[in-house]
Amino acid sequence: MPGSVNIRAATAKDVELILQLIRELADYEKLADEVVATPDMLAESLFGPKSCAEALIAEWNGEAAGFALFFQNFSTFLGRPGIYLEDLYVRPQYRGKSIGKRLLQSLAGLALQRDCRRLEWAVLNWNQPAIDFYLSLGATAMDRWTTYRLTGNALQRLGGELTGTP
């Protein structure tokens, strides 16, 4: 069935949709129990006065088909900003229609418009379909780097040592 893809910037009206897509992605990644985001949290982070992230919505024939959520980062080596893609998700029924590629093309275009020098993201090491897709686009795996994360009690403990916060 022929169809058309439309990629657009998310608006505050899309908060519930974005949260639903995040939950669908978390289900796919077997991480549903880690989603604690709420509509209010997303509205503040994406559209509030101190917004720190942005999102694109992909539509197939007017229906929500996927999204990309991203934010600007900075490369000290390049001395220029970059874009970090936090999440990319295409609903299963819309896969194989170049929607993921169109989302990444849109992000690459934004990176160029904003004088960013790179577009980066992470992928779960078991997600071979995504890995194959990214490699087909010319992406390079950064195998020499290991991502570390502080969350929850560990973050509280380390940050609290400096601020005196329990």
C-alpha cells in the first residue's frame, strides 16, 4: 500500500503521544519498568521555559508512526555542538517504510543547519535489526567507548557529598 511520510517538530499537544511512544519503545527494549516519565515532566523538559530536549514526530498517511527525541551536546575535541539522539522508535506496523531513515535524515539536516559536527546515539547490543539499519546508513560503532551512568542512590550519594544533600 503506497503511503507518505511526514516528519514534523513535536508540539506541546504531542506530550501524551510522545509518552505513549516512549512506553512502546520501553516495552520493545524490555525496559518498561524503568519508565517513570509523566506528561508534566515531558511538557516541562520539551516545551517549558527551560526546555532541554526536542522531539520529531513521524506520521504515515497522517497517523503517528514514530518519533525521535534528541538534545544538543558538545564536543570538546571538535569545539562544536552535536546532536545526541536519545530515542528513535518506529511502531512495528510502520517498519520497512523508510520512516526511521527519514527521522535520521531530518536529524542530520538539523545538525547541519545548527552547525553541529556530529549526530550520536546508543543502541542496545542485542538489537541487531537496529544495528544493521544504522550500519547501512554509514554510522560507525564507537566500540572503544563504554558508557557509564549514575542514577538513583548512587547519583544522590555522590552529588550529596558536595552539596550536603542527603
